[in-house]
Amino acid sequence: IARDRQWTFYAATREGESNLGEAFAILIKELERKNYEKLINRIETWLSSGDANLMWLASEVIGYRKIEDMKDELVEAYQKAGDASREWPPWALNCKWAHSRFDNFQSLNEFLNKTTNKVNQIWLLQAYTQMGISYPKTRETLREGLSMFLKRNDLDAEVKARAEKVLSSM
């Protein structure tokens, strides 16, 4: 089932993305509490599998639960996508998002302001919407990142309009 699509603990906003639901969130929390090593081993297997949807799910679990022991593996995974000017696959962007959960989204702001790729920018703007809804205490950090992003002179008109809409909704 995990290989069929991109699963998320948040509101599904992207094509091909589906919500895992509260029951799965509870299950992961219980696995983390009762069988941590087994959960970590499974996540490591998913993250190194080469299957885009399993890699996505691994990063989703790590980011959602903020599993500190897996933070460095996220960096190793998303660095395979190359520099910020290239279009990153969704699983790599999700790894970048998950890693940014550990620094209150500062690294997500940095990546948004660094990437020149329109596909990456649109994906990230959807993440800003999801995180602004799910984590109200981080809205100021997200707003700061979006404000910096909107000061760029090289933004595509569509991307700029989306960013303005996301910022005004926060």
C-alpha cells in the first residue's frame, strides 16, 4: 500500500498525495514508544529502498514524529537530488521538509530562497500552507521565509502569485 502513492499525516494538497489519518498517526506513535528499534530499522529500510513512495513515507514519519535519530539520514537522502537549481523528485523535497522540522523550518526557508526551479518552489509553497495550518506557532518563521522569497527578482509570475496567496492566508 505504501508503494501505491505518497501518504501524508497532513491535509493532502498535492496530486497523488493521500492522508494517512489519525489511526496511522497513533499506530506510529505507539510503535515509536513500544518498539523503537524495530521502527527505526523499518524506516531505514524504506529510506534506502530506492522506491520513491517508500522514501517519501520514511521522511513523512521522521518529520511528523521528529525522530531525532534519523535526522542525518534525511540529509544523506536529499543530497542525492543535486543542487537547488535542479528539479528535485517529490521524495527528496519531502526529506528536505522533514529535516526542516528539526530547525523550526529555517532550512526550508533557506532552500525556498535558494532554489530557482519552479516545480520545487510550487511544491514548497504547498508545504508552507500545510505547515502553517498544522503548526500555528511556526507561522512567523514561515512568513519570514515567504517575505524574503517574494523579494526575489527572478520569480515566475505564477509562483509569485501563489506565494502571495500563501502569505496572505497565514
